Amino acid sequence: MITKKEYAEVCQKSIEMIEATGIHLTEADKKNITAADFGLSRIREEGVQILTLFNTNRMAAKILVLLPYQTEPEHWHPPVGEDPGKEEVIRGIWGDLTFYIPGEDNMLEGFIVDGKDSCYTMRHEVVIEPGDQLVLPPGTKHWFQAGKRGAVLYSFSTRVTDLMDQFTDPDVVRETVIG
């Protein structure tokens, strides 16, 4: 559980970070930013802030914000019925951003969240600079982390099935509880 104050603070900071990139946000956009702590109750360490720009039956676009050193937990987008799973394209907008995907362990920039070695198994590091893109095919296990400045990025994908995402950390739950 996170407090209402903490939720409001991370959302407000995310608005400021997005606007600092030059992206115009409407008042409706500002009200629609959400924060996900994945039930871990440590939003500034493990979490992400999300502004869904659109989500149709076929495609979606979001702006994701990570605060300095914030990590989105390791997960993958599994098949759902006849759908092979969400395909996602990440595009860096601003800040310090590193993705971890399958491949040779070359981890240099980031760090594993304390006590969570078994929950962050992907160690192939891809540094995403503004303008860089990374394609994540359906079912690709991945996690990502911001550096000292935080990060702002686009997520373009096929139909959103986020509630079906699978996580390596058995303590993760999809719903953020605000108290």
C-alpha cells in the first residue's frame, strides 16, 4: 500500500518530467496519469508512472515515467487466447534508461533491487538514449530501470493485455492500493 500523498507526489513529479521534455499535456492527461507499485509498497524503488494516450482493440500508446533509480519489475506479455501476446516498441524520450532482456550478461549501468536477485533474471543490458527504439516481441521477459535523472519513454504496442502480464517476483500484484 502507498499513501495518497505519495501517490500524488509521484504523479505530480511525472507530469513535471513529461512537460520538461516539451510534450504538451492537457488537463485531462494530467488527471489520467497513474502510478503502479505492483503491490510492493515501494513506489520510488519498484514502480512506474503511466499516461495512456490511447488504447484501442488493436493498438495502444503510453508515456511511461521512471523516477531516478526507479525500476519496473521483470515481466513478460504472454499469449492470451488466440493472441500471441503484446508486442511492444519502446522509444526513449529523455533521461537515463536501461532495459534488461534475454542475452549475454553484460550488466554495467544498472543494479538489482536489494534482496531481489531471483526476481531480476535478465542481465543483458541495453542502454536507451533519446530517440533509440527497442522492439520486444510477445513473450520477451524484460525489466527496465532509470538512472540518476529518471526517464521518460514511449510505449507503443499491440492491444494492451497488461492484466495478463506475468512477473518473476511472486509478490507482485497488478492493483496499486492507496491508503
